[in-house]
Amino acid sequence: MELSRRDFMKVSGLTAGGLLLPTRLAAAEEARRFPLHKPIGEGHTICPYCSVGCGLLIATDETGHIINSEGDPDHIINRGGLDPKSVSVRQMSISDRRLSKVLYRAPNSDKWEEKTWDWAIAEIAKRVKATRDATFEEKDANGVTVNRTQAIAWLGGAANNSEDCYLAQKFARALGLVWIEHQARI
């Protein structure tokens, strides 16, 4: 039997198509069963536990509850790897032991009282102002203008990004604080 070049190409095309068709159909079936787009929301965040700042991918359902957490493979610090604390970040969000109200214990009291957030924020502001006013120094012992208070300190956290740290630093300096520190340096 003599096979022309044209017939050889036809037979080769049919053979290749016959061999590849089942894998193409299987891939289409798999794509139908497992779509690439998940029916959940996914966001990037930073682990809140230590000062390393590992990147997390947090998956949430339609109501905003965390249903999965995994390492962010594109994050420069951890490249997708996580320690056991980071993996358990979901438990932190669903814990029934998490406080949702402000608890306040008055001086010399043995009982905790529930207070509103408005009360707590106003109370903190009142105490910061009272402490600053009572300890503010305009000039030091040599007569040099210092405009500071040494009775209040500021401690930053590892989960803060650059913008948070910038605003915190501006706020602390505006109050006249001298003792400003960060968790990663302690």
C-alpha cells in the first residue's frame, strides 16, 4: 500500500485527535465539577500573633465568617508557610470566649461591670488628658524648651503596617510622648 504525504497527514491528525480527545473531555468535566473561582471571598491579611508578620489568605463565606486560613504564597516573609498559631486564626474569630463588650473593674472593686464602647473611649481620653496635664513639662531644668510628658508611653505592635505606625508616631509625638517603642525591638 502506498501512502501519500497528504494521506499520512490525515491519518496522523486523526490519530492524535483520537488520543487527545479523552483527556480534553476529562479536563472539561473536571473544570465543570471544580471551578477555579471559589464561591467565597478571599482576602490578604497579616497574622496577629507574633512580630514576624506572616501573610495569610483568609477565606470568608457570604456572611463574612472565616471558613479557611492558609499561608499566602506571594507574601515576602513566609512564602506560604505558617506556624500552628497562624493556622488557628479561624478559631480566634469563632471563639465563644471572645469578649464583645467592655469589661471594667473599678479601683478596689472585686466585680467586673459591663460598659459601652462610648464610655470606655471617653474614659481613656479623659485619663490620658489628666495624666498629660499633670506631668507636662514645657522647659527642662536648664531652661530648654522640651514640651514633653514622661508619664505616658506608646508601644506599637507587629501587625501594624507602615501607615498605622506613621499615624501612631504622629499622634504620640503630638501628645508630647518621649517613650515610644515597638514590640519587635523589645
